[in-house]
Amino acid sequence: MKYLITILVLMSQNGMAIKIVSASRDSKSQKVVVNLAYQGGCMPHEFSIEWEACSVEGRRLGLVVDTGAADPCMNDQFQAFSVPEPEDGCEASEFVLKSSTSKNLVVISK
């Protein structure tokens, strides 16, 4: 039983891997558009960006997170989503995105 629980935990953690394939800014709608690859397929995934505070350098860091339930499936999935740019008075010249499971940064210039 302990072995089965360990396998399920490992599978659900691996199923949460997120890779940012591409990202851009839609200037008309003032939204950030992100294309993702992830492993899953059994559970619904909801993605969002957690924005950090405005930086002095004119960059705004955003962390792409999966707020859906843990997914034990390992099928390759692709999904696009968009979020409005933050509206807190920060005049960022770039958005820098990172996924919660990757060290790679994706830079979007305004």
C-alpha cells in the first residue's frame, strides 16, 4: 500500500510539469498570451500567471502556475491561455515569464 501511494504521488508531481512553448503580448486586448506544453490528460488544467511586484529595471516577473487538480496521466498536452496585463500602475517594458517547474525564462518586450 505504501508503495502504491508513493507511485501515485510521483505520478501526480510529474504530471504537473509545465513548459512555456511561446508567449507574446496582444497590444489590442492588452493581454499576455501563453502557449504551454504539459503532461496530463485525465484532469482539467487551469493556468494562470502570478505577477510579482514591479521592478526598478522595468521588468515584470510572472510565474505560470497550474491551479487545477493533480493529474496522474502522462500524455503530452498543449494549451494556450491569455491573461490581462497587470493594471497596477507599473510601467514595465518587459514581461518575464517562468513556469513553476522550469528554470527557463521567456521574455516578452512591449
